[in-house]
Amino acid sequence: MTETPAETPAETTAVLPVPDVARSGRAVLDEVATAVVGMAEPLRIALAALLAGGHVLFEDVPGLGKTLAARSLATALGLDFRRVQCTPDLLPSDVTGSSVFDPATSQFTFRPGPVFTGLLLADEINRTAPKTQSALLEAMAERQVSVDGTTHALPAPFHVVATSNPVEYEGTYPLPEAQLDRFMVRLAVGYPARDAEVDVLARRLERRREAAPVGQVVDVATLLAMQAGVEAVTVDPDVLAYAVDLAAGTRAHAAVEVGASPRGSQALVLVARALAVLDGRDYVTPEDVKAVAVPALAHRLSLSPQAWAAGLAPEAVVREVLAQVPGPTTARRA
């Protein structure tokens, strides 16, 4: 098997100081808020997940602005944006690309698919077949795709933002646990408040067109420097232990068959650290961990049949664990 060289950022990537990361992050969120209304907290956590190098799953009913949010984030962050509308007949090659025969050279040439981008929106990911879902899983997990025995590295940064409809199940393929586990966070948007919905309508009438323009705030080099700045922040051992205790609490819960794995506790810490940096802090508090516990852990739980039949939601389980697991007794600063 041959392998193409990995397109990874240079080891000399600049490291943006925490105040600069926070300033740029606020500017990105402010710019996105000009087009996306009533999603301040989900967008903040989504940006934190992207700064932590992860992928985001928006799971909610249609019409709440999930696609607009993904496109707006990509534009504000200066990322190339591609969208894949997931359907049952979507093939893996439609996502990864394929080898095409070139008569001029009598050779096969690889033609990259939409996955070769900075931010890929997989719209209604639960509507595509498991074979295509698995092709996307390799891209999410390894930052590469394999086509005809050749491995092709994806550009950096590379992120997936997927949407899923949790209400309509006819003709869908539920995501397997292995793929759900690759999403750093799963976010629910929820219906906007009355005033926010009025604001949505007023803005649409004011701009006199469907498209909601969003300007670019940072470029790819700055985004990589922001991610490097987040990675440079250390986390207190007591906070690490608290995150592990929360993940372990999901495994011991009576309603859970399979609890959060170490990848879940890792996601908990990484997103909490990014949230702290967005707040301008170079240390992580237990409150940061609590703020991302449900988005980072709930989609990683497999409930028992009895709990499922009783209508218990994984989010409720995580909230119970949060109430039961004591936080750190010290508040040392990293």
C-alpha cells in the first residue's frame, strides 16, 4: 500500500497567547451571531470543540439553523467549506473521491472528493448507508482516506460538522457507537425564545434575501495558531481526576449498559480547556468541565433496555452523575 505525504502543519506553527485566542474567538462568535440567532451557547461549545481539534454533531429537528451555523463558522474561521447531502444512495467514493482513468497518460488519477476541505458538513448523516458512514469514520478518526489501496492524507485543519434528525427514523441508519464516539460533542439547538424568533424574521425581512452573509474573521494560519494556543494550556491534576470520575460515574450508573470510554473523559477535558481559553483563562475550573459534560458524554452512553423503555434520556443520566460526583476540594491554578 502506498501513501501520500501527510499535509500537516509545520512544527513551527505559531502559538497564539491565551488573551489573543479569547479575543479572536469572541470576534468569530460575534460575526456568526450576525447571521445565526438564538444559538449563543451551542455555538460557543461548537467553537471550543473545533479549537480542541474535534468534530461536532448537531442533533435536532429541521429548520433550526444547524446548516447555517456550520457554514457561518467555516466562513468566519477562514476554512474551505464543502457540504454533502447524505442520502441512502450516497456512495463512499462520493465522499472520499475516486480514481479516474486518464486516456492521455493511460493511468488512473485520483480525483479528491468533498472530504478534502477544511470543514465538511455532513447533512442528515443518519440518512446514508453504513458503508458510507464508515468511509467518513476513517476520515474523522485518522484524518485520511483509503482509495484503491492508497492512503491520502487530509489537509489540516480538518473538521466535520454533521447534522442528524432525532425525530424521523423512517429510512435512516442510526450511527454506530464507534462513529458517535468520534464526535467530540453532540449539541441540541432547541427552539428559539419568542424574542429571538421575532429577531430571525425581522432580519430576514431587513436583508431582503435568503442568504445571510458572514465575513471572514481569521485565516487558516491564525486558526492553527489558536489551536496551538489551546494545546499549550495545562490542566490541574485535580480537574483531570474530576473528569475521570464523571466518566467512571456513567459506567457505574444502573441505567447504563456501556458508559463513556477514556475518549469521553479526554473530550471532556479538551473541550473544557478550550472553553476556559475562550473566557481568557489559562486554567480550567470544575465549572468548565460541568458546562460541557452533557455535550461531551451523553452521546457516548448505551442505556439498558429497561431504561430505554422507561424513556430515560442519556442527558438525564449525565446530569444525575454530575449531581452525585463531588468536585475537587482544591482550586489550584495551572
